[in-house]
Amino acid sequence: MPQISAIIPARNEQENIEAAVSSLSPQKEIAEIIVVDDQSTDRTPEILSRLACAIPKLKTLRSGGLPSSWTGKNHALWLGAQSAKNDWLLFTDADTVHLPGSTARALNDARTHDAALVSYSPEQRTDTALEQALIPFVYCRLAHRFSFDRICNPSLPDAAANGQFILIRRDAYEKSGGHQAVSALVLEDVALARRVKQAGFRIYFASGAGIARTRMYRNSFALFEGWTKNLYPLMGGTPASALREIAFTFPWIFLAFLLCGIFANEHTAQLFFGFSALALILRHLWYARELQANRYPLRFIIYYSLAAPLYAALVIASGWKHFRGKVAWKGREYSVGEKSPRT
């Protein structure tokens, strides 16, 4: 049976790291778990030290200073890959919990589809109203942007992966340049997948239902900081693509009819208000279809009127940060808008 080295970057992950490591340790395909502590200042090192006493396969590395032209996550993953001893590498996040049998299924998918890289989009935990409004909306849009069928088709250039679960064969990782080749990029998972496919390897990308589960952001500040870091490049990375995305998802017709009704005479206003209500109902029905297609509860439909303007605001804020050339994440600021020097 192929053996896997699981690699987790961890920077101030005291709330998540134990669940992530504990979900990986029982899986027999995983021979070692390498956690790269990226200069944590909370209880992460203490928790890892305790876990190492109970989990022999757990190994902890501590990264030093961050080199120029690297993001913290990319550097941590690169260090972990250099230390790994096995032919398969599993890159995952500290906020991701792996369900029983997930690595066996991933290896089986790799064999079945002759894939050198297998990635899944994990189930998303949404514990607050803000998460329930925004996370499903974002992932419904990502499903349109990144088609599983097109990505899995070796004859098409489409490529993507989700950094919460990337299983990659070492030879494909090394030939594509690994994280060193995408060292400065904040959207490293998609960039790595593109390089792997360009190098002639197959990719298998699919839903992570039954594979892994994650809660990406535990408060509104982290949610805003995280999505404004990633959303603009995810949606195309150009002003035109951002404008198209906002134009398609924002209920402009509803708003236009509503404003016309406010400023119209009494008789005409009723007509405009009726059209406005109809437009809003149609947008809710559209969103219900999107939720159903992406396996989200239909009850999330109630959040559409909040989700659409929030999503537009995040796209705008993300675009502004990338236009300005700086994004922040976990206490660090990164330059964006430039390719890695090793790309």
C-alpha cells in the first residue's frame, strides 16, 4: 500500500490543530504527520508537544525567518515536503478535519483516474449566520468558475485544487517545481495545480463530501481578511472579471425597479414595486437551484438578500487590495500582483 506523508502548516492554530492531527493519525495510509509550526505565538507548540507523546508518527518542525518572495504557508509546506520520506504528499490545513477512510479513497481515486494530484473541496462548517450567508454563496460561485469535469479532463487546460486537501505524488510535485515555484502567490493551490497539469500529469478534483470538513474562519475579521486575500484572483484577477461577477450576482434589476417605484407617481409605483418583488423572487429561486446543485441546505435561501451585497462588497474590497498590491493574513503583509520569481 502506498504510504503518505501528511503536511500541515500551522500558525497560531491552537483552536484547530489537535482535531486536524487526531483525524489523520488513525488512517493507516499515513506513515507520518509533519506539522510545520510557522512561528506561532499561542499554545500551538504546547499542544503539538503533548500530541507527539501520544502519536508516534507526529513530527513537528519549526520554521525560521520567512525568506523574501515567500508567503508563510508556502514556505511551511515547502519545508514539510523537504522533510517528508514518502512518495505521496498530503498537503492540508490546520482547520481541516479528515473523515475516516479519506486517504484510502484519495489513493483509490488516484489509481482509478491515473491522477498524480487528487484534490477535494471539503464540506464547509457554517456555525454563524454570517457564515451561512456568505460561505455557501461563495462556493456556489466557485463551482461555476472551476468545473470539476473540465479540470479532470486531461485534454483541457483548466486546472485547480483546494489547499485544504491536496494529495500529490512526489515526482509530480518535484517536476512541477512544488511550492518553491509558487512561493510568492497567495492562491498557491490553484497555481500548483496548473503547473502540475502543464507538466503533463493528470488531476482529479472533486467534491469533498464524506472526505473532509472544515470551518475556514471563526470570526468576521478572519472571514473578511481571508476572502479579500483570495476572492479577486479566484474570480479571474482582472477588473473586467470582477465587474462581470458583481453584475451577474447582484440583484440590480430588483434595485432598479424599487428605486423607480419610490420616485414614480402612486399608480405607476405599484407596478414598479410589483416588478421589483418579482425580480427578487426570481433571484431567490435562482439561488435555491445553486444551493441544491452544490448540496447546501435549501434553508440558506433566506440569506440571499444579505449574501449578494456582502459578496459584491468582498469582491470590490479584494480587487482594491490587489490593485493596491498588498494583502494581509495572520499578522503578515504580502505583496500581490507579481508572479513568483521562480514561476
